[in-house]
Amino acid sequence: MRVLLGFLLAACAPVTWAAHGYALWGDMKYPPGFIHFDYVNPDAPKGGEIRLVSNLRLSTFDKYNPFTIRGAAPAYLSQLMFDSLLAGSLDEEGAGYGLLAEDVAVAPDGLSATFKLRKNARFHNGDPVLAQDVKHSYDTLIGPHTSPAYKTLLVDVAGVDVVDDRTVRYRFRQANRELPLTVGGLPVFSRKWGQGKPFNEVVMEPPIGSGPYKIGPVKFGKDITYVRDPDYWARDLNVRRGTGNFDRINVKIYKDNTARLEALKAGEFDLMAFYSAGDWARRVNGKRFDTGELVKGEFQHKLPTGFQSYVLNTRRPLLQDVRVRQALGLAVDYEWMNRQMFYNSYQRVRGLFGNTSCAATGMPSAEELALMTPWRGKIPDAAFGPADEPPRTDRPHDPAVGGLRENLRRAQKLLADAGWTVQNGTLRNAQGQPFVLEYLDSNEGGARVVTPWMRNLEKLGVTLRFRPVDFALYQQRLQKFDFDVTTIAYAGTANPGQEYADLFGSQAADTEDSGNLAGVKSPAVDALLDRMVSAKTQPDYLAACHALERVITHSHVFIPQWYSGTHRMAYNAWRLERPTVTPPYFRGETWAIDTWWAIVPPKTER
């Protein structure tokens, strides 16, 4: 799932049948024949290196295949080594422009999309990228050895036809404006990669892709270096001009956050993104910051907020009652945490689609009600009222807002209504079972953030035990849905589509390693997902998005956490240079990897 999302083009976008690209609902920003994206420096020098630290939850890697289920691939491998038919831009909400494909045509009935491949497109081994490779990549990704998220995402793709060596046609089961963009964003790899082996046995064979970088020197458990392909076939293409500027991208691995931070201060790498407000406010300092060698940068963005949340696994008997789940959320004192722990640097997540037109507000419209009414009695009654708002604690004297004490009173009543009562000083259900949950994390430092919630839950008689495990076991337990509560940072998108069936669809709830960690299994949700994906007009699409958000948020399967409207990055200003324009829809280090460049000292004559 996490690998897959990286290939879904920075977002989704407007429907023109323009040969140079594809868009969802409107005109594309860049016309045919454009020279380069506005946010790059087309004259950026090539050379030097950027030294990074792995962002994969402090985990090392044990394979080079990022698509198979088991194991972990190195950070950034997917984006650096594989091209796709279309490439997204970072300054508009989801447009796909020709990369491997020089032409894209969608049938008038919307039931197929045909891509014509560029004649000069080449894999790293020198072979041309052909339609047979595109078909092979698709067939492999929906096969038995890859993440089930691919099957969910591509469920409405009927098949792929090789029209000729450089023409490939995707056929669709139903008209869906998103599908040409979705298939255009899939990774393409050579048929020769792991040839003759089942795909799950293709582990340590270096991928044969067509992207701007190859695998270079590797020290297992320590670092990996990607080296720029000087013969990269698309280096002068408009969608690649001004990108891929470093000769080497070195990614180091550190065992804990403290070691990473101290390594940055010691000058061991050049750029690090920060997700801890405490680190950013108090610990990102030292001699190199005083001299100006290291710089703290807060870069504003316009990305969707996403919905980082505590995830409640509704497969667990204790979490199957919506009243219980709502009560647990009422014990989160976000305002206190933001003030005392986060230096007021975050904003509260309020739904699935924050900062986009898909976010539901106020009372449901007539169109939204028309979608939800057939399911009355099978979805929460609250979905027919105002959009869900997370509980607040910052105005205890305002009856409309309340404080923590009032929230806990409401939580007590909800628990009592659900059959939980205090018996001999312990909260128990009718069977005498105590209310004990386990919070699963792969980082012992996570206890600091969870502890305030645990203390508030204790006041309700609920025991929440913090359970840190190593990353490999954490990943394995999530794949098997073997957890009670955890935290997941879900990336947002301006144009949600079929990929949300992996997060909320009934079939995904029963599929190991799917993204449906909460175990949502509802015919109503399935129907709303289908209406969202199959919408013919933007108003119909937005009505379905709004209705879906209302149903999910009022089901309280997630307890919303927080997000930042900026990317916080510390970087070496003596070694790195960046473009003057910051695109609005970039994501952290990937922007630097893609568009920054190295300050290379001039060579001196001997």
C-alpha cells in the first residue's frame, strides 16, 4: 500500500483528451510543447551528491523489490528507479503529462485509454521500453505476489492489449474518469527483471527500470547509494528537465532518532525532515546552525491534510460498538497536547479530505442525503446531521465546546449505554470482562505522545497498554490486523478514488495486508465508494465524497490526530541549492531529491 501510493501521481486532475497528457475535471496548466515545469531550474548543474537519512521508521532493508508483500525495500527506490507512462506535476492538483508515453487518447465512451510509447524510452540495460513491458508490469502487479492494494485499485481494469510494439491499450469495465490517470501512474519495469522466477522470489536482483537513477554502492544495514544514469533517456524531456540533478543520492540508516539528530549536527548528511515539534523547537541547534552551514526551513504547502489518526481495529470485540469508539475519542485532549507538547505547531485533523473540495461541511446537501437515505439504519444516525467535529477542551465555560471534564462525562454515559459499568472499582461489561486495550507502536518514543490519552482513559476505567515492538514485527502484525489500536499517517489526495476501496472496502477488510486496518465492512460504504468512482460529473463526485466522509467520521473508526501546514526540514546551505519557486503540492525530502542541486566547488588546476 505505502509503495503503491507513491506511484499515484502527486494528485489527480482535470478531463481533456489532450495528447500530451490527461486530466480529470478541467484544463491542464501546461500546454502541448511546454519546455519545463515552472518550479524547476532548467539550468541546474548536474553533479555532486546529497546525503540523506532513511525515513522508513528506522528500519533497514532486506530486498530490492518494492512491490512484493514481505520484507522492506530501501527508501526512495521506487521513485528513483521506475518511470511511468505519465508524470505528475507539483503545482496543480493532479495532472499527468507524457513521460514514457508521448501520446494518450481516451475513447469517447471512456472504456479504454491508449498510450503510445516514445521511441527513445530505454531501460537501464539499454533495451527499449515496449508495450509488452507495460503489459508485463501490469500483469505482475495484479498477480498473487504483490500488495492487495494493486488489485483493489485496478479492479475496474478489464485488461491490457498490446496493439503493437509501442502502443498499449488499457480496457476498463466501466467508464471512470480516474482510471486513465491511475494506469498512467503505474510503475513500468522490464520483462527481464527476475525472468524465469516467481515474482516473490525476485528479491536481491537489482530492478531493471527506466528511471533517472540506478543502485550504486550498498552497505547492508548502513546505507545505500543511488547513482545518476548519465545516459538517462528522458534527461532532456520537458517533464524531467531541471530534475535528477545529483550524481549520487546517499541514504544512511540510523537506529534511533537521537542518533539521527546528532549525525545531522555532526555534518554526516545534508537534509533531514522533522516530524517532532519538540525536536524542531528545542533540539535542532548547534555550531553548524550558528555558522549558517545548517539552516532550518519551514516550507508552506497546500497539500490535503490527510487523516493521521489513532486507528481502532473494529475486528476486536471491545471496539465493535460505535459508542465505545466515540467515548475513546472524547478522552483525547488535543488542545492541551498541542499547547504543552507540540509548541502550538499543529492543527487538528477534521476528516478524511481536509483542505480539499471533498471535505464535508455543515449539514448534508439534498444530493448527499439522496445517497445516504437508502442506508438509514445501517449507517450512524449522526451522519444525517452536521459534519463531525473532533471534541475540544479549550473553552470549558462554553456549553457548545466544553472542556475535558465535560467530555469525560459524555464518554462515561456512552460507555454505560454500551453496557460498561464500574464493578468493584473496574470498568467491566456484562460478562465481567475488564476494558483493556493494547496500543501497538514500532517506536518506544511514541509513549510520550500516547501517555496523556492513557491517563485520561484511566479516569474512565479503561486501561490502554503501550506495546513497542521492532519494526519488522510491527509491520507483520499490521499486515495480519493483529492489533487493537495504532497510529497511521494517511496521506491525503485532492481527488480520492478507487484507492479508497483499499482503506474502507468490505473486500479489503478480509484481505491480509490491505489498507483497511480499521476493518470497515459496510455495504453502505461500498456503495458510496462506487458512486464516488463512477461519478460522471464533478457535482455528483463531490456529493459522494462528502457522504463518504460523513459516514466514516461518524462511525468513529479513527480518532483524528493532527497535521502541519508546513514541511520542516534542516539542510546544509553550503552544499545544497534549491529553486526560487516552491511548488504548492510537494512532499518533504522528495522535492529536494527531485529538484535541488549540489553546490560543487570549481576544479583547480594543478
